[in-house]
Amino acid sequence: MKSIVVRAFWDSETKVWVASSEDVPGLATEAETIDELTAKLKTMIPELIKANGLAEEFHGEVPLYLMAEQVSKIQLSA
């Protein structure tokens, strides 16, 4: 079964999650929360699959893997 992997990272300057995917050409979006990002992806991905003529590759229920990365700093005592 074909799946879709979306990679997202936290942009600390703009305070949004930025997402893209090599599996879905043209996918680039952002949102303030992971939940908002997931909702956007569930709308955008089917539209982009259709627009890119990939409907035969992806059909029915397709697993969506959202790989989120956030880097932060913690203070450790010496």
C-alpha cells in the first residue's frame, strides 16, 4: 500500500509549522498548530493528488505520516 510522508518543522521566527512532501508535488503549507496543519493537509493532499494526475497511484484510504520536528533548548546546571 502506498503511503504519504509529510515532513514539518517548527519555524521559531514566524511561529508556525511548515510542511512539505516529496510524495505530493506542490505541497507546501503552514499552520500555527499541528492540529491545524493536519486539517489543512487532509484537504490539500487530495486536491494536489488529483491536480498532479496521481489518482491511480493513490486511491482509497492512504496512510499519512506527519513527521514533525521541533528544536528547543534546555538549561542544564553545571
